[in-house]
Amino acid sequence: IEVLYRLAENAAAALEIFYMNEIIKEHVIVDELTGVYSNKFWNEKIREELQRAEDFDEDLSLLLIAVDNMPELYMRYNNDGVNRMLITLTKVIRKSVRPYDLVGRLENNSFGVLLVKTRANDAYIWAEKIRKTIASLVVDIDGKSFSVTLSIGVCGAIEGTLIEELIKNASIV
């Protein structure tokens, strides 16, 4: 009985460790505020997808999205208001792309969308769809309504494209 008791204790400890590892992994993978991929995880996935596109000769495009006028938004709606606006924006962005496209938070006010199996010309259409959807969105924070605009850079990967080149070419100047 004592051996079984110790075995059960060890199994319980192992399950607790497994559970804690899953919680930690989720915090590393997902941005806590917005629910999209974290910067670190998104950068890992973009490398994998770039390699996959190269291996299977598939198209791949990148959208870099930045919220316009962030300093003004912080001044008007403070950190809490901007955070609620970012949550709303990421929900709309995620609904605007396909389930297998990757959406990640790169910095405080910028996001990346990796459009798999998508040519650059088609990625431009996706970018315009997202931009128009967000521009028509009315965000309400504490009774104050406003709209937000985005700047979106688009770049398609060609054979031999490095991740640094892809990001640089999609960067918003």
C-alpha cells in the first residue's frame, strides 16, 4: 500500500508539472492581451512557413500592419482604452483572414499576418479588405466613439527569400 501511495504521489507531481508546462507554453505562444501569436512564437512560425513554401514551391505573403496615430490614441483614451481597441482590432483581423493564416503581435501597435499559399497580388487584396474593414469599424470606449486607420505593408516571398528581406520589404515606411 505504501508503494502504491508513493507511486500515486509521483504521478500527481508529474501531472502537475505537465499542467504547469502547458500553461507556460501557452503564455509564450499567445500574446496575453490580444490572443494572437506572441512575437517570439510568430517569428518561429514565419521561419517554418517560409521554409515550407520554399520546399513545396508555394506562394507566401506577409502583411505588416501598424495602427496609425498611436500617440494620439494613448493621449485620448489612455492605456486601458487603447488595449481594448487593440483587442477589438485583432478580433476583426483574425476574422478577416483564413483559419490557417498566422496572425501575430509584433510590437505594441503592430501586427503581422502571414498569408500561406497566397501570391503578393492577392495579398494586396487581403490587405485592402482588412484596411477597409477596420476603417469602417466604430470603436466605443467609455461612451466615446472613434474609428481607427491602419497602414499595411505587403510583400510576397520568392524563391530564396530570407525572413529579414521579407520583413524589410513589407515594412511600413
